[in-house]
Amino acid sequence: VSGTLGSRRPTILEFRNVGSLETSSWKVMDRETKKWNSYPVSTVMDMMAEAHESLGSTVSHEPVCVRVESAHCVDMQVVDLP
């Protein structure tokens, strides 16, 4: 996600099966409001990269939370730790 050094904070990726959706929906949790906001997948990738790269060579315990909702995925959560 972030250059050659790997992740700098936990990344929580949730997959949610929502059978009624025609296309997948990508969301990122706002760390301050704790609300999910929808973005295009390219924006989500940029946001994740920035969240990790902004820390430089330090590591944070604050996670980046991403949710993918689609009719073509199973309910699952993946956690990537630094």
C-alpha cells in the first residue's frame, strides 16, 4: 500500500455481501466522526497510501478502515498489521 516499506498503521478491510447492489461500493471510515463515507476505488487507494506514507518512518496504532460492499463478495474481515 505504501511504497517499499509496507504499512505504517493497521489496515482493516471489511468485505460485506449486499445482494441488492448492482456495482461494488467502497467506503472509508472517517477517524473523527466514525462514519463511513463512499469514494471511487481510485480515491480509496490514494487515501490509504496517504494514510501510511504521511507517517514517514514512524508507526501508528490508529487503523485505516475500508469497507467493500458488493453482491459478489462474502462477509469477511482482513486485518493487516504493520
